[in-house]
Amino acid sequence: MFPLPTAVKRSHILITLVVVSLIILFTLRPVSRPFYVPTRGAALDSTSLLILSAQEHVGLSVAGDTKSFDLPDSASPLHLIVPATSSNHHLCQLLLSAAILGYPSPTLINWNAPEDEDDYVQHLTKVEGILNHLNSLEPQHDDDLVLMVDGYDAWFQLPPSVLIERYHSLVRDSSGQYSRTGTRHLLVRRSSLDTVFFGQDKLCWPGGRSRAACWAVPDSTLSLQAFGPDTDHGIVEHNRPRWLNSGTIMGPVKDVRDVFIATLEKIRANHTENSDQFYFANVFAEQSYARQPAEVPTLSEEETVEIPDIPDGQRTEYHIGIDYESALFQTVAFYEDYIAWVMYNQSSDSMKSDHKHFNPYHHFALPEDLQDSSPLDTLPEKGKRLATSHSSMLAEALGSWSSLPLGVNTITKQVFPLIHFTGKKGYREMWWHRNWFYPYAGDLLRHKQSLEEGVGDAWTAGQEVKVIPWSSLCGRYEEYLFGQAD
Ligand SMILES: *[C@@H]1O[C@H](CO)[C@@H](O)[C@H](O)[C@H]1NC(C)=O
Ligand SMILES: *[C@@H]1O[C@H](CO)[C@@H](O)[C@H](O)[C@H]1NC(C)=O
């Protein structure tokens, strides 16, 4: 038997415990947060910084009527939300790419929730789960950006800084789409530019061409010859991307929340289809029709064309836009033949000058927003020195985007920040090793984890937020992810 500690000994133990916990508390490494804060104007000189510090506007003038539109704050933090009920190696492809590229820790929606047999319940659960999370964010996050990505068929290629800059250009350019189609007066009537961007589809799905969501929506911004002389004449591969895909959504929290509320109402009012995309697309169809009614198509006698029936006073404007050119997101269905991996440093000068004169379609130049940055920028300052001294192969690879294979949309020439495997799911296996980070994935993840607490972890949503560590989410898939399985 040990003698029981006396009161004095007990208080010594207590004091020691407190001191030890304080030491631990203060030496903890930074913990990654569930949102990413862009460094404001990092790539800008001091003069443009001055302008940036005020709210930015674009002014548009139509027949003497000038209207100014506020642009979203370019320093708004970004939140990442991912609907996923359990882990597998496909979810881990997304989580690994997010961790390596410096995305915020994702919040997993409906984690551990049972899959319901009933499609209706399943759709309600997904849309409701995301909406509940958006509702649970404090009002000060209303103007933050949120990115929703489907959990099991997507991964990132470029860092959040590029995605966010591209997003802001899309918002700014959404006014351009109106001047191009000669409908600028419509924009002037509205109170804001497009702010909620969805991915693009080359097929209107589900449902047929008689749906308003198929015919009443705006035209694609790609050129009429984008896919050659056969463009838009029936072969789906040759269609220009025109339709909404709901697997990727990005916009300010408050605007995305409104889109989800409207969609949830549509699911509740009349549930007929086994796809949440159907309902998002109906919200977009009503918005499009209310902005400018398109010509009702003439179809065969058996088909009844659905014409949006919008009751007086119903809100139709949700500031929804489509990322037609894959500046943010690249879908794969019917796009397989137009996605390639390009090493930009391989083009010789003579080829470049030839292409200027003879065949500009085949000329690939590294996009401007990747010229002055490198994958090294996804590491904290301290990490850059370590990474480069750690391994020369890593250092060389991370030195420039131009010496790495980058996935590119060969029609729009966009190097996409995210790829979304709609259609044939086998590409998730076939193309994983094409990622620029694949040969270094393990090294990069370990390196980042050594610098910062919580890299690769995810958060749960709901009343009690829990952190799920990388090791329990994806530890068992590391061999596959890092390419050591074969
Ligand atoms: C419900 O939706 C279907 C098509 O999805 C449509 O045919 C039907 O008319 C709708 N019903 C109501 C009551 O709006
Ligand atoms: C492009 O970069 C790769 C990887 O660093 C290198 O092996 C290759 O020699 C470079 N090509 C040219 C033409 O510089």
C-alpha cells in the first residue's frame, strides 16, 4: 500500500499539472481553421492596394442610366463544405488534394448519417444538411465565400488563391455577358451581378429538352464553333456546356443560403426526380425566364414544352451563374476528349511563333495567373525553405507551374482548379496518377503536417462540432493515394 498523498503533496501535484498544461497550451502549433483567409493584395503593388482597401464597384451605363454594382470583398474568407456520410479512397482523393494545396479543413455534412432508401428523404437530407450548416454560421460570416463540393468524385488541382481570384473575375465579368447578348438593360434593373456559380454540363440532365431548365436558360459563352462545325448539332460530346451541374457551387454564404432555401422549397412542393440537380436547375430556369423569356422551342407533337409558371410576387432572382469556361470547375462527362495534361515548359519558341500565325487553336500558354506563382506558394514561409532543402526533386518540382503536368480544358484553355468526375467514374482511378502532386503527395502531406496542426483533418457539422483526424479518415488509403499500392 502507498501512503495517501497529504494535502500539501496534493497541491504540489495540482500546481505541477496546471503548469504542464499551460506549457503544452502555449507551445501548440497553429491549428488549421475551417476557413481560408486570402492575403489581401499579396500579388499587387502598393498603388493597387490602396484602391483595394475600399469596397470595389463596377459601373454600367445604359442610355444615360448608370448603376453601380458592389463586388464581393476580395479578402473574404473561404469555407469548404463537403457532403459525405462516410470515408473511402474517393473522399480521401479530395481531402488529400485539399490538404496539399492549402484549402481550409472541410466541414463534412451528414457525416455518419444513415443512407435512406427513400430518394426523397435522401435529397432532403443533403440539401437540408448543407442549409442547416449555412444557417449555423454566425452573421459575421454572411459575406464569406463558401465552396460546396460533392464528396466522392472530385479533387483539386490549383490552390485556393487561384480559385478565389478566378471567382472574383467571374463575378466582375457577369456584367459582360449581358453586354455581349445585348441585354444590358436587364442587368441594370437588377440589384447585383451573378455571385453564385455552378459547374457546367454538356447535357441537360435529368429530363428531356422540353424542360424549362433545358431551353429557358442562357446560351453558353463558348463560341459557336468551339467544338468544330458540328458544335451543338446533336452529338453530346460536341455540345457547348450550357447547363447547370450541382456538384460544385461557390458564392457568398448569404446568397448560397438563399439558393438552397429556394431549392428545398421545390423539393418539398413536388418531388418527382431522383436528383437534387433537377431542383437547382428549376430555380435557375425560373431566374433565367424571369430575366428574359427565351423563345419557346417547337418540339415534336408528343412533347409538351414546360413553360415556367411563376406566381406573382414569387422571388426568382438568385444571382446564379454558370462557370461555362471551367475557370473554376471542370466536369468530365462528354468532355473526356477535350481534357489533356500539358507541361507548359515543353513548347519551344519556334512552335510558339508558328502557332501565332498558322494554328492558334493548338497554342497553349501558361495562364497569366499561374505565371507569377508556384506550388511552393501553398506552403508557409518557413515550410518553403525546409521543403527545398529537404529534397531537391521536390524543390525543382515546386519551383514553377510550368514544369509540372497540368490538366487543361483544350477548348477554353483553362487550367481548372478542380475536376469533377461526372459520367464515367473509372477516370477517378485512371487519372489520379496524372496529378502534378502525385509523385510527391506523401512527402508534401507529411511536410505540411509537421508545420501545422490539423492538416488533412476534417470537421463535422451540427450541434457538436468534432474534428476527425486525417489518420482515422484516410490513413488506411495512404498506400493507394501515394502510389505505393502496386
Ligand atoms: C410536378 O412536377 C412534374 C414534372 O417534374 C410536373 O409534370 C407536374 O405537373 C408537377 N406538379 C405540380 C403540382 O406542379
Ligand atoms: C520541363 O520541366 C521538367 C521537370 O522539371 C524538366 O525535366 C524538363 O527538362 C523541362 N523541359 C524544358 C524544355 O525545359
